[in-house]
Amino acid sequence: MMKCGRSRWSRRICWWHLLRWSIILRSGTTFMDEGSVPELKKHERIVLELWLEELQDAVFNTEDIVFKIHTEALRDKLDGQICESEKMENIRCSLESYVKQGKIC
């Protein structure tokens, strides 16, 4: 399974790979859906059907990866917002403390 790093650069590379594979996988399934495959022997058809099943699994796995990346990005964004609100709360508490001590009017 492809692992995506946390840096912006590695995410771009990861998205590039996912996009590329998505295009490749969709073009393969489109080719099969159009029925433009010549008559195949029985064993060739079985191999092709097995390959299509693996292809479908790969597409589902890719969707799972995209979902996980999206979830992680949302989590990072939320963590950043929480961190910012905690910083603001600390600043507010510090200011209130200074006001109570009479250091700030």
C-alpha cells in the first residue's frame, strides 16, 4: 500500500500518483465497458475477469486512501484551529492577570 507523508510536497506527489492511477484505472474499465474487446478464449476471459476484479479492488483501495488523506487533512485543520483558540485563551488569561495585578490599566 502506498504511504503518503505529512509534508505538503509528499502530499502533492501522493495526489499526483492517485490522479494518475485513477485515470489509468478508469480508462481500463471504460475500454472493457465499451465491448470493444475481440472474442476471447475461455481461459483468456477468465484471466481477464480476474484482472478486472483486482482492478476493482485497486479502485476501492484508492478511494479508501483518498478518504484517509482527506480525513487527515481535516483533522490537521481542526487541530490547528484548536491550537489557535488555545493560544488566544492563554493570551486573554495573561492579559486579565496583568489587569488584576494593576500592571495594565
